[in-house]
Amino acid sequence: MIWGFFYSLEQARVFIGTIAIHSLKKLTMKFDLRLLIASVMIFGAGSTMANGEATYKQVCMACHGAGVAGAPKVGDKAKWAPLIKEGQVHITSDGYFGVRAMPAKGGKPDLSVEQFASAVVYMANQSGAAWVDPDAKTLALINEKIEKRQKKLAKK
Ligand code: HEC
């Protein structure tokens, strides 16, 4: 990695410079790296947690907030119960692909499957489910379903 490279440059410098300066630099470098990792972790966790809700509010709430055009209204447990029963993989791939009056990707073409899935988790959990953001395996199943539907469409 790049840090390893810098570290060896530092080591090379030891032969020229003094040991005292070297260890001081090494210390700050280690600190920087730790700070970097910590901030990436905090930022990463924070953003996935907030993502579903943010995407919902930005993209999905327009229809799913009030139940426009027959969209299952968030919080309407009776409407969501059968969807929750169909399962996360099923309704996430359906919604992402588009189903009847539900536009593909909620009408936002640059929305990733992950972002869409998080929004579905948020909506379902407001309506009686206890889902979590899909792990790699679930995500693969969702992607597989979307691809199958796209292939089917291409054949027509
Ligand atoms: C333009 C309005 C509209 C927007 C925007 C919209 N939806 Fe929908 N959605 C619908 C409608 C209408 C349905 C019901 C479709 C049906 O079953 O006939 C639906 C159904 C769904 C379903 C159930 C799919 C199934 O298998 O029956 C999911 C999941 C879903 N939407 C997720 C989302 C997410 C996530 C977003 C935002 C990223 C979003 N929707 C944005 C209108 C919308």
C-alpha cells in the first residue's frame, strides 16, 4: 500500500537524517493513518444508516408518503403486510425494476441497488418489518432477480 511505500522512504531517510526526526515522523504518520481509518469507519457507518431514510425522503416519499397512485403508504401496516411477506429480495428487485405504476428506481435513474434497497428497508420498517440493509449474499440475490427481468425484457 501507499503507506508502506512512504514508510520505506522514511526508512531510507534514516541513513541520511537523524533517528530522532525519523521516529517523530513515524509517530505522526501512524497517528494520521489511525485518524484516517477511524474517520472512514465513522463516516461509512453513519452514511449507510442515514441513507435509506434520506433516499426515501428525497425520492420515494412523493408517492409512498401519501399513497399516490396506489403506492403502498409508509406506515400502513395492512398494506405492507403482504409485501413484507413476499420478502425483501422480491419486493426490492420488483421495485427497482419497476412494477405497474411504480417507476423503475423510483424514477431516479442514478439510484444504485444498494441505495434503493436501503430505502425499501426504511419504508418496510416504518410499516411493521424488522429488516436490515441487505448483506452481500442478499444483494447478490436481488441483483440476480433484476438481471433476469432485464434479460426477459430484452428478449421481447
Ligand atoms: C411516482 C410514484 C412513485 C415513486 C416516486 C416511488 N414509488 Fe414505489 N410504488 C409506487 C406504486 C404506484 C407502487 C405500487 C405498484 C403496484 O403494485 O401496482 C409502488 C410499489 C413499490 C414497492 C412494492 C413492489 C412490489 O413488489 O409490489 C416497493 C418496494 C417500492 N415501491 C419502493 C419504492 C422506493 C424504494 C422508492 C424510492 C426510491 C419508490 N418506491 C418510489 C409508486 C412510486
